[in-house]
Amino acid sequence: MPEGQVSHRNAARFSRCLVGRTIIEAWSTDPRVRVQRLPDRLMGESITAAEARGKHHLLRFASGRVLVSHLMMSGVWHLLDASTTVSRGPVMVGFSVPGYTAILVRCPNVRLVEPGEPLPGIVRSLGPDLLDPEVDPADALPRALTQITPSREIGEAILDQRVISGIGNVYKSESLFLAGVDPWRSVGSITPDEAARIATIAAELLGKGTRQRGAISTYDPPGWLPSYGPSGQRWVYGRARKPCRRCRTPVHVRAQGDTCRNTYWCPACQR
Ligand SMILES: [Zn+2]
């Protein structure tokens, strides 16, 4: 599932392979993208930077245009080298530069922002990015939590990209489990030390996910091989009613917040 670890990994790959190159071919099979003439507008553009902002991808061009995408639940950016045959299946946006082809699939959330036009509001209002080397997670989350309504639940608040960016639904449950914090507690009851612990753990997990080619595998006891599969090994996420890996209490699951995202937790380990 694409969370901040995927956008940062993609940005690093795009920086290595695409920056400094010029688009020689661009296409889309999606009518919503074609109606914006997006492929035509990409043709001839030189790529100057690739950035991740939380879970958003930004590709910047010499003209000042910016291609902004968000992978939502199932989008994927594929980066293929010249030796790989490019499938011509459904594609939101595809483009080639000398040596590489990049293809965005299953992602309805893509937009080419013109020079001088503001970036989408959600990108401008993102909270500190836990994978930004300039951000200290142990300082950023305690500070961010003082700025929001204290009655909000911590499990809902850390998923809100305006509060802190990069954490998606899997890392939310896993970070709160490893920090020993009950997801249903109010933000006002979370101590600065607890907030620092949650953010430090989340940043470590996101960094690990980036190194593990985007896979979210958080539970790697000594002697186990890290799992690179789509599901990976987790402490609580996706393990409803299974015994907690620490105390054997059955793992709970319940929808949380206005977006009703499932939260998994151990009622014995998380207080
Ligand atoms: Zn437990």
C-alpha cells in the first residue's frame, strides 16, 4: 500500500534516472487525462527535479510546470529502463526520456500545474514530512499536536496529512502499537514524550519501507527473512482476532475517524 515510504523511494529513483532528461514521448489512455491535453503539454519538457511531499509525488520541469500525483490506495509509478518492453495497457500517464520510460497506473489523482499556478491546496497545507531530512520527528509531532483540537483521537490525527505527512493506514496502526499508545486516546492526553516516540517509530518504519523497495514489513524478528511481499509481516495491521505477537490477546479492529479507516490495536499492550 503506497504510503510515504513509496513516494520517497520513487522520488529517489526519479532523481537518479529522469532528472536532466527531456520527454520525447508522452501518452495516456485515460479520457480524464487526455481531456486536459496532459500528454501534449508534457512533450519536450525537461525534468529538473523529483520530490516527495508526504504521500504526493512532484515532478518539476524546466518550464515551471509541475506534475503532481497521489497514489491513493492502489496507484503505482513504474520506472522501466530501455531494455524493458513497455506494455500498452491502461495508463493514466506515461512518458519516455532517453533511456527510461515512466508509467503511472491505477491513479486517478494526477494533475499538471502550470507555471505561476498554485500547487493543489492539499500539497500546500501538508504537515511536516517524517522522511524529510530537515524534519526532526521527535520535535515535529509533539509540536503539531499542540496546534489541533485536543479531543481528536490520536489514531485519526496522525493519519491527517495536514498534521504530519507520510503516515498511511498501515504505519498508523503499527507505529501506535510499537509506541504502546491506544489509538482511541485523545490528542490532549498524549504527552510530548509519547508523541515523540510515535513519530520516531513511524519515521524509522517509513525509512525501512523505503529501503525495502516500498514493502511494508514491520515485524522482522531475528532469524526471519524480511518479507518483500505485498502484505509483509506486521505486528497488528491486518491481524484482527489473531493473537497479539507480544501478549497473545486477540488483536482488535474498528473503523476510526470521518474517513472510517480500519485501526488495528492490542487492548492489552496499548494504553
Ligand atoms: Zn498485546
